[in-house]
Amino acid sequence: MSTSKTLFLQDSASPLMEQLMYFHDHTLTISIIIMVLVGQMLISMLLNKFTHRFLMEGQLMETVWTIIPAIVLISIALPSLRLLYILDEIYSPLITVKVIGHQWYWSYEYSDYKNFEFDSYMIPIKELSESNFRLLEVDTRMIVPFNTQIRVIVTSSDVIHSWAVPSLGLKIDATPGRLNQTNFNINRTGLFFGQCSEICGANHSSMPIVIEAVPTETFIEWMNSQ
């Protein structure tokens, strides 16, 4: 979960988020190297008085500064394309959950289990307990088993919303009249917080998302109790 002191990405809780973090570090490293080299060249040019009589006819130099950026762009594009393919691939999901965005709450449907469904509202500040997080806690959490492939089908009943959980690498638009889908696999138990990431009206900030990852036995017991 992000706090006021968080400077970096949230800790990864899924293989997809791990891949996103690797790509972020890869791209950031390349960007830093380019900034350092360009900065060093600019400083050296400003601090010396050397001139090059044939600078306007430097065919070799022009060739080099065309090829090197092309190589750099390819080294960024190939991992990016691979990651896009991984994010869009659906790997034989064991559970499907339908998420519907409303102004201003989320509803969840477990169609694989007795068509069980519920609404998830943000807990008002006056009703929070000491262990709850302000503007992030909900009255009913989305509970899923960890180490299980989960497919999420997302839509909206009114305006465009966005269902996003940063620690899982999830962000998918909830569009009226359209079903979007994605998948994830949580690799540890715990609570994972998210929020609507598309400005959807006056109470846009009152649409938190809480996913609780539990062992499979606990998930089955929870479903049987509904």
C-alpha cells in the first residue's frame, strides 16, 4: 500500500507486477546512462575551447549517433512487446470474478459459485476502527485464493471507471456496454488496496478496492458460508 513516504513502486504481489518492475528498472537504467553521458558531453563542450574544422562533414559521427539511438530503442521495445503479450494472455483461469463499476461503489459476482454477488462500499470515516485505513477500507472485500489463476471481467453500469490495484499490476477500464478482461495470480496472502483510476464524478475518490488473498481452504469455507 502506498503511503506519504513511498518514493518507489509498491512491493510486488504477483508475477505480472514483478515483470513490470523489472521493465521499469531496465528502462530507468538506460535513461540514467543516457542522461549521464549527454550531461558529461555538454559540460565538456562548455568548459573547453576546442573546435573541429570538419564538424559539418562528420559522416562517421552522424552514422554513429543514428545507429546507437536505434539500438537503444530496440533494447526497450523488445522487452516492452514481450511484457504486453504476457499481460494480455489468459492462462486457464480457475476462478472468474465479474466486477461492475457504479457511481460510486463496486459490485462483484462470483458466477462460478452459485452466482454469488455483493456490493462493496467505502466505510465512512466516522465508522472506521483503529485498524482501518482512511478512504481505503470497504465493508465487503473481494476474497480470492492465492497461488490461483483468477480472471476478472470488468464493466460499468453508468460511466467509465477504472479498476486498479497497483501491487498486483492491475489497471483495466470499466466501460459501459463492454466487457474487458484480465487475469492475475497473487503469490502471497494479505490485503491489497486499490482505487478507481478514472475520474468518474463527484465521489470518484470514494471507490476503493480491497482484495483479500487467503488459502484455498479458507476461500472454500467463506463461499460455503454465503
